[in-house]
Amino acid sequence: MVSQITRGIKISVLTSFEGTYFKNYKIHFAFSYEITIENHSKDSVQLTSRHWEIYDSLNDLEYVDGEGVIGKKPVLKPGEQHTYSSGCLLSSPYGAMKGYFNMINFTSTKSFRVIVPTFRMCAPFALN
């Protein structure tokens, strides 16, 4: 598990290898990740959008931007947390992701970024 705190918002990430499968005559490596967002600040905040940089050891860097996370824009009061799960397909058994969440502080009405630390994805059979 990796964790990082930005402006009182703690992000923790746990990854798992889910298996391999064939699609379009090509093998894919499936990974899941669980992200927990904890509000350790004194203000209520809302996650509005996300930005991902996905590294695949066999492919170029891929960027993904979108509204909220898994269709939600969670509001977190001080002391609250939100956990969600998602996934990623890679063309190789090794990869990594990093990014940030855009959030709004309800007290100041200002937007800010919360860093999602780099988390690695590695199929267990690929470890030496």
C-alpha cells in the first residue's frame, strides 16, 4: 500500500493482480486498485475530477481524464473517508499509475489538487 497526504487529504492505494485474458488476439494483464480518500482537514471538500498517467512497460504513456471517480463526486466532511475500486488493463505484467484528484474546498470555494502517489502493478509470476 502507498499513501500520501496533500493539504490534509490522505490518499491510500492498494493494488491486486486479477489475471490474464485474450482480447483481439492479444494477451492483457488485469489489475484492480482500491483507493481510500480521507479528509484530515478542517474543511468539507468535494472531489470533482481525476487525472491519471498510466505506464505500461511495453507501451507508451497513456493519459486519462474524467469527471469524478466511478461516476461519483464524493463530498467528504472533516474526518470522513471514501473508498472505491477500479481497474486497469496493461499489455505487460509490469506497470504503474499516478495522478491527481481535483477538489473543491467548500469553506474557501477554491479548487486544489490532491496527489495520488505512484502505485505499481506487477503480476506475481513476473517477480523474480
